[in-house]
Amino acid sequence: MKKKNVITAAAAALMCAVLTCGVLSAQDNTAKNPAAQDVSVPADYRGAFIDVPSYVANNLKKGDRVDVLLTFSAVVDGGEPRPQNITATIFQNVLVLHSNGEHGVSYIAVALSPRDAQNLFSAKNEGQVNVVKRNAEDKKINTLEVSSLQTFFSKKK
């Protein structure tokens, strides 16, 4: 019998990652990628590139802040016995270093700690990453549960 992947909400909240093109360090922010040469990375951070749709890249600019969300499939402990799409906010209040939505290539560069950059790469094939823009005044880090359609509709009662 094939073993199913079962995750708890706590385990899902710890998952980090996805769809990146590369990481730059503060010491090496002139990578061979010409588009990355104008990305200035703060000391002690890494510049991680995340593929996004052009309409997202075109609506973000250097200095904006985003949250990064990961959507992946899993069997949730105590939930339906079949896999569900789960969404977790994996990074909050992340600084946008650069945005490019031109020439058929769209991405954003964000500042992540070395550990967060490593986590982003380790889970890059787990699902789909999206970013949401934050209000410029909103610096709060929220404690969020993972969500699914099942949890969304069950809380509407």
C-alpha cells in the first residue's frame, strides 16, 4: 500500500519556497545575469528572484513590501482523505529589491536572510508561489493558519 503524505497545520506553516531563478549575495550582486546587475542587496541578506506574472511585476517597485504565499497539495491530518490544495504564507513583510515585467521575462527580486533563501530553494518544487503587495504602513507580522477551500467554507458558517 502506498504511503500518503500527511501534514499537520504546524508542519505546513513551516514549509518554505519556490520558483526562483537565482540568489545574489551582498558581496556578489553583479551576477552574470545582466538584469540582476542593477539589484543592490542589503548587507547580510540575499537577493532571491521569484517568477511572477508580468501584471504583478509591473505593479511592484523597489522599496515595496510583499508577503510570499505557497500553494501546494497535501493530505491534511484530520481533513478529507484526498489531497487538498493548501495555501500558507511563508514569508511576510519582504522587501522588493527590483521588479521586471518586460521583454517576456517577469520576476521580482526580494531580500531574504540566508536561511530563508536556502529554504526557498529547498522547496521550490513543492507548489506554486504567489506574492501579495502590502500597505506601505503595514509592518505587522501576523500569525496565520494555513488555508484551503475546506477551511474557508467551514469558517463561513
